[in-house]
Amino acid sequence: MDQLKLKLQEYYQRYQQMEQKVKPGKEEPAKEEVLDLENDILTQFGLPTSRRFVQILHDFVHHSQVSDQLLDYVSKKLRSAARKYLLAPVMSDVELLEQARDQKRSPYDVLPELGYPAQEYALFLIGELYYRRNMAAADILEELKKMQHFHSWNDLALLSKMNNYSHHELYAKLKKHELRFIDDYIQHSRRQETARLVNKRPTPAEEGYKPDYKTITKVQVEDIIFDEHTTPSLFGKIKSGRGYTRITIGLEFSELNQILMSSDGLGVEISNHIKKRLANPAAEKPTVIDIRAEFGDVLKLDNCYLEVYKPQHREGNKWVEDKDNFYFVDKILTKKEYEKRTKEAEVQRKIQECLELIGGSYVYYQRLRRLGITDDEAKLRAGLQDELLFKLSFFLNKVKE
């Protein structure tokens, strides 16, 4: 039996032992040994430890018993995968990332092919910042390179568990390496943990910052992604000048359903589709719904207005708005509600303009009085001959002082 078959047999046995409940007194094999074997086997074929290649080994160990035929079959499957992978056109790291996002590949798949460990921070950089928030691929790759170069993975993992992490020497050490996203990562991790505990995203007020709200509409939604642990995200684009800007929107399931129900027939279809996915425990996680592929067109949010904000993170003592094009939904307004709010805002603006004019009239009145013009004449010229209007102008001017 050749070395590969021996290695596959050892892997099968180790994996089975790890999966079984080991009896007391027996030493449970370390998971690291199984991972090392996976790496050794795949490396023999020139394959990275991407999930798609590791899955070949996982399928192998779920057979009830090992035979020569099974070992030959697995070897052949690995060779076929290696041939396809190694003969594929050479791509730059940026191209690989862009293709991965287009194909909606798992970060667990992509990172080994880039040569980085599937570590929590690396998963955050690709899954959250690149996939969800549309950060530039070059920025993500630069951060990954720095983490790898300075061997900072374990330092950050340790730092992220500390309460006052920004005061620890490890924080200063990592910042010295010019790592850009560690604050965002730690705070994102804690937001996720809080959301898991209370099953709801913490509000800006709970976190301690005041967001800059904006209202958007006519979003073209291309993909919806969700799982049981995180809130849904909408991926799409929005009109910006003559072109379109990519945008990612995070929201609660209740908000997602409200949006879908306001989007006529296609929205209702998607809502029903999501319910079926959620009811299926065997569905792939996270769930990705490619709307154009599954329903023939993108979802156009024409009947509702979203009041959204960018999340913020701390840098030292300051709250800083995230630079990427990722937003959370704060409120969903119908067209009627939005128009009413717009009219109210317009009326308030005009009232404010009138009050400013009245307040400014008192300044003009004072100037006339300093020029020696009589009180009655000055009031007349300033348009303040009405006593009530004069008092209002006086107090408005006082407020400005």
C-alpha cells in the first residue's frame, strides 16, 4: 500500500476517533492532529486547505468502512480536483477576491487559496468588510499581509477578549504595525455577541454614539444573505449621479419582511422563499439568495424609504464613522409617511426662515436708532410697528446672542 493510502487510512481512523465519544481513560485525539493530516494530504496534491477540497476528505470519512476501492476513488477525486485547480488560469490576489465575491464563495474557501489561515480576523476582513461592506480588495489584502508578516493573529485573538483592550500593550503593538481595522473588528465581534445574547442589534444610543441619518429609496437588491446567528443583509446598488453605487444594508428579519411585503408580487415570493429556507434545517449556512438567478430580476425597492445610518467605532476617545458603504436600517417609511415628513420638514424650514427674518429686523431697528432716527420711525422702517411683532423680534435676537 502506497504512502498516500496509508495517510488516508490514518486520517479516517483519527477522524472517526475524534467524532466518537471517547470512553473515560482513553486519550481523545487532538483536533489539531486531524487538521494536520488534512493539510498533509492536500499538500501532496498541491491543494490548499479550502473548504471545497477538505470536503472531499470529509465525504470520505463518512463512509461506514474503508476499502481499497474507496481509497482509490478518493485518490482519483483528489487528483482530479488538483488538476483542475493547478491548470486554472493564474489570477492575482485581487482578481481571486473579486471572483470569490461574484461567485459568493465562503471566506473559509478563499483564505487558504490566498495563503492565510481561516482565523476570525481574516474571516471578518473578507466576510464582513469585503463581502458585506464593499471595502476595496487591495485594502483587505494589505491588512492580511501585515497580519501574516508580523505574526499578529494570536495577539489580536487575545486582545479581543480583554475588556479595556485599547489600554493594553498589545493594542499599542498592533497599532504600531499600522493595522487599520482591529478596532472595528473587536467592536463588531462584541456587537455580534450582544446581538446573539439578546437576539437584537444594539442601537447607537446603547453603544454611545450619535449616527448621521440619511434617507434612501429605489435600492436595487441583488442578493439577500442571512443565517440563524446574524441579522440579514441586502446587497445591491443605488442611483448616484449618473451611475450606481454598490451598497450593503443590515436589518432585522422583521424589517426585511416589512420591506418585502411592500414590494408587490416579487417581494411576497421572496418572503415565502425565505420562510422555506428558514424552516429547512439542512439548508446551507449562511443562506444566500441570488434574486436575479432565482426570480429572474432584481428586487426594486420603489415603495418604501429607508432611514439608514453607518455604524461607528471608537478610535481612542472618538467615535468614527465606518468608511465603507454599509448601513443599518433605523426606520422604514411608506411613500405617504415620507411625503408627510418631507412636507413637515419644509414647513419647519420656512417657519425658521421667517423667524430669522423677524429676528434680523431687530438688528436693523437698533442700527436705525443709533443713527438718531426716532423709535416710531425705526420700528416702521424695520417692519416692527406691531408691538407683538416687535417683542418677538426682540426675544429672537436675544436668543441669538
